[in-house]
Amino acid sequence: MVRLLPRKPTVAQPAPMEWWARMGGHRLLPGLFVLVVLVLVLVALVTLRDGAARATPPAEPTLLPESVELLQTADPSTDPADVASSDQWQRRTLPLNLGLTGDTVWLRVAFEGPNEASGQPWVLHLDNASLNRADLWLYEEDEAPARVHYRTGQRYPFSERPIEDSAFAFPLALKPETAYRAYLRVETHAHMRIPLTLMPMDAYINERLTHRIIQGAYFGLMLVIALASLVIFFSIRDRAYLYYFGFILTTGLWFFIRQGFAEQYLWPDWPWWSDRAYIVMMAAGAGMSVLFTREFLSLRTCHPPLFRIMTVLLWVWGIMALYALFVPSITTLKLISVILLIGGSLLLYSGIAAWHKGILEARFYVFAWTIIIIGAIALMLSHMALLPGDNRPFLVFQIGSALEGFLLSIGLAMRLNMAMRARAEAEHEALEMTAHLQRQTIEDQKRHAAELESHVEERTLELRQTMEQLASANEELEQLSIVDPLTGVYNRRHLTSQLHREWKRACREQVPLSMIMMDIDYFKLLNDTYGHMAGDRCLVELAKLLQEEVQRTSDILARFGGEEFVIVLPNTAIAGAEHLAERIRSRAEAHRVETENHRLAFTLSLGVASQIPGPGSDAEELVRRSDNALYEAKEAGRNRVVVAHELPS
């Protein structure tokens, strides 16, 4: 019970990817590539199936109609009254995909409220976080002015959103069986997708929670890959790992922006940057991919012309990032998309060329870049309005980026393995050179007999001194191996060996062998309350107290583990062991431990067992009995000595 009173050894690790080489990994590469592509296809199919399932009309009536009215115009008007009477309205089916367009898009949706009051608001969810502006007007039947008017988008601070979420959502208090008419005005410098759903608040919360869990897994994976690359860079100073860290970081940040999390967590009150971050980070990520490609594929040495082309492409991406910073527009995004297609093809070609030149890790690069291009094609088709307006193409691209990161990590591990192998070979050559020089020295010594004799005597003296130093070091090492470094008493390893020795002697001589097992009561509470330093101080003080009590040279005092100590008493009957245990308990209860800020006290629970070993028994039986007695002492209230029932000899 606790009361308040007034260098780890370095373990050699196998070289990275040794397991891959032992298993014939190079022969498994085609199968690995097929497997990864298959996983991508299966995930894509599952995503498509999920999207199709959600696109299927639910069994219960939905408030939104299957089709809405669409008006696409260059008119900057922001009042529904200015466009309501236009004859350019078209009926379209949700979700809408208008591709890359700089026009202002109006939606007009007529629907009725729920059949009965649900007691909770409804949410109109606009699942596209890349919209610069989204305005909603809700009219009840034909009345005017608008019953509800919301204004949101990347151009406005995050705190002004109707619902504080990474996506755009509008809370609506709908009356049962009431006719409504909604106008939605949308602008964007990015992809004009309008996936629109209307659901109760609790359904919306569940859907967003699932979305965040999935996205959290993805960003966690990307963060682990990035940090691992940074750690390796600081370890071996290979710039390929630094550039890979930058590539993974900018790629993950682009997806973070694309999903709307950046506005929520990174720059909620900086709409100027939010309006530009999507395009700027796309160019920055492409630039980092070029830097990584140049270094990873060693293009400077294996293919100088491609290296120069990559340098020009790097400058292009730097200029495009600055241009997008000051001119965020749909035209800028289209230009960047074209350069992405050209640049992505050049990067893939660079990987194939490096593979042809014998750069083994280039194989993983080609596989990874092929996968990301598959996802990019799906995204580009969506940008061209050739795919539905839901989120599936983007999810395929996001999955492809995760698989790309995984494959490139394998390639980097192979690169690290090859570098370490080259270093080992250089060290081996150095050792061979050293051996050669030693042989030459021996031959010289044979030609100079007198010098050889002198040298032999000197070396003999040095060897004798070295052996003496080694013997001394071995003695110190042996002592360290059997002594607990904190308390200075024997450790459990030494206790085990000595206990078996004393058990055999007691069996041979048929004399009793006793054991006291103890630990500090409520030691965990002591650690939690006063800190581990105070706990360690208590352990040291207890060890000193026990050393004062254990006087016979044949007795063995050891730290059994944690706050547990054991005393082995050869040729000692149970009465003597119990007497010693009670004396220790009493002294411990009266002892006080002085720390920097506190004066602590502690108590002990002790279990005592004694036995005359017989045939077929072992020392572990004595340990079990004393441990059971200690447990009984704990159960009985602690701060006491419990004696195990003595067994017949």
C-alpha cells in the first residue's frame, strides 16, 4: 500500500528485401503485378457496384425527383428571379457531370416534404468539395421571398458553412406534404460534378462517418509511407527518399484538398488559398513526381537525354504552379490536365527505358505508374463528362495512388538493399586487400629473420596484454549478465541457475530448501501517482533492506521481475524462513523512502514455502507454492506473510 507522508543493445537486422531474394522475388514480379492489378480491378468493381446500388431508386419514396432542371449560363447573376423565366432550362438526370466548364450552373428542383414529421431536419448533400461557390434558395410552394437562403463554397471561410463538414450540405426544416422549389447556383474552377442527395440528418451523419473512416485509413497509409521515407533519407542521405517523401506528401495533400478536409483542418479561414490550392497542389505533386523519377531511375547517368527532358518538365511544372496561384481558372486546369497526360507518358517511358538499361527497381516503378495511369484515365474521362457525375472515378484514382505508393515503396526497399549490398561488397574487397597486405608483410618478415623475432616478441606482449584485458572484460560482462542493473541484486537468470543447483544439493542431502517470494503492494498506483523515478527509488531501497537481512553466503537474493523479489534459503526449515519473512515485512512497513518532493512508505506481501526435494520433483514446484502463498497474502489484504502448506519430504 502506498501512502504520502509530511543504451539498448543494437540487434543486427537482416538487409532489407533479403527475404525477397531468398524467395526468388524477381521471378514473382509478373505474378505480383497481375495480383495488384487484379486487386485494383476488384476494388473498382466493388466501388462501381456500390455506386450503382446507391444510384438505384430506394424502396421507400425519395423526396428528390430523378431528374432536375438545369441552366448553364455565362451570366454572373446571383438572383433566382433573373433566371427563373429563362427558356434555356433543360431537364437532366442526377447525378450531373458537366466536365470542365467555367459557366455558372443553375439547378431547379421541385419536390414535396416528407409524408409525416420526423422530428429532425433533412440535409441536402452536395458531394463535391471542389466548388468555389454554392448558393441555395428554398421556396415554399409559390411564395416569395425565399424561405431559406444559404451561401457557401471555397470562396468563403469554413465557419460560414451551414453544416461544418468537409462536403457542402444544407440543413432544411421540411414540413410534411408541402410543395417546395429549390434553386441551386454553382461555380467552380475544377470539375463540375453535382451529385445531389436529400436525406434525414441521422442518415447523413452515418454516411459521413463511414466516409471519414475510409479516408482516414487512406491518409494514414500515405502518412506512414511518407514518414518511413523521411526516416530512411536521414539515415542514408539518399535524395530519392527525400523526393519520394515530397511526392507522397503532395499527393496525399492533393487528395486531402480534393475531399475538402484541408479547408476544415488546415486553412479554414483562408478562402483565397482554398480557391487555388486544388490546382496549385496538382502542379506541385506532378513536379515532385518528376524530381523523384530523375533520382530514383538514375536518369543523370543511365539516360542523360531523358534527364534533360525531365529537367525541362520540372521547370514547366514550377511555372504552372505559380501561374495557377495567380490565375486559378478552368482554362488553367485544362492546360494542366493536358500537360499531365504528356508528362505522365514521359514518366512511364522513362521507367521503361531505365528498366531496359538494367535498373532493376525500375520494374516496380513501371508497374506503379501503369496503375496510377489507369486511375488517371478514369478521372480524365470523368472530367470530359464521359462518365456519371458520382464519386466512383475519383475513388478508382485514389485507390490507384495507394497501390502506387505501395509498389514504389517496394522499389525503394530494393534500391536500399542493393546499396547495402554494394557497401558490403566494398567492405569485402577492403578486407581482401588487407589480407593481401598482411601476406606481403609475412613474406617480408621471413626475409628478415632478426626483425621477425623482434616483431614476434612485441606482438606476443601485445597479445598477452590484450588477453588480460579481454579476461577482465569477460569478468565484468559475466557480472553484468547476472546482476540486476537497477537494484544491484542478482537477476532472474542467475536465480534460475542457482535455484536448480541448490535443489539438487538439497535432494542429495535430504535437507529443507525454503523460498520467500515478495512484492510491493500497490506498486502500480505508486508509479502512476509519483512517477517511475519514485517507483525505481523504492525498488532500490527495498533491495538494500533485503541485502541487510540476507547475511548467509549460501542464501540467494534476486529480483524476480518488476516489483517482485525472491530469497532462496538453503538448509532452512519453514519456521526460520517465516521468521525472516516477518522481520522483512516489519522493517519494510517502518521504512521511509525520501524522494525529491515526497516521503513515501510502502508495504510488502510475502509468500513462504519450504520443501525437502524428493525424486520426481523439481524446483518449479517450490516457485509455484511460494507464488501461490504470495497470491493468498494479496487476497487476504496485503502487508502480511502467508506460509504455504508444507509438503511431506
